[in-house]
Amino acid sequence: MADFLNCVRVVVKQGFEQRYLDAVEAWVSPKGMRERYLARTGERAFCFVALWDSEDSLVEARPQMIEHLNSVRDLLEELSPELGVTDPVSGPVIHCSNG
């Protein structure tokens, strides 16, 4: 099975950045999530990226990821009425460069 990535963009409410960072750090990675990264993409904007064993691993972990999102939802700003508080995307890895 091919590797699979997911990315989730969020904006944290003013004054809640450290609570959000602590929650992400404390979260236990679901089965099948090999690596995870959090990038600061703006003053209060972040992008969470995870590498999965497969698309099935990601699908199976959705309930755990939704539970985590629900635990931090009150720390996040609405991005838009259509998106809510997250902008998630995912797909198969088609290119990987090791240097």
C-alpha cells in the first residue's frame, strides 16, 4: 500500500496559542500514523501534516482525530462558514525527496 498524507490548516484564537500547542503535543498518534509535524504558517496560523501507512489507516483513525478536534475546537477561529474551524486535505504521496 502507498503512503498517504493529510494536512489540516487552522487559525488559533488570540491568546490560546500555547493551549493549542500543548494539546497537539500531548495527543497520542493513532495507529498507522508514522510521522506528524506542526508548522507555524502565520502569527496564529498552523498546518498539521501527518504521514500514514495507508489511506485505510487514516480512515480508521478518523474517530480519534475528530475526538481530538472536538477537544480543541473552542481554541480555533472559524475559517469560513463552509469550512468551519479546519481546512483538511489528504491524498496519496506521489513524490518524496530525501535531500
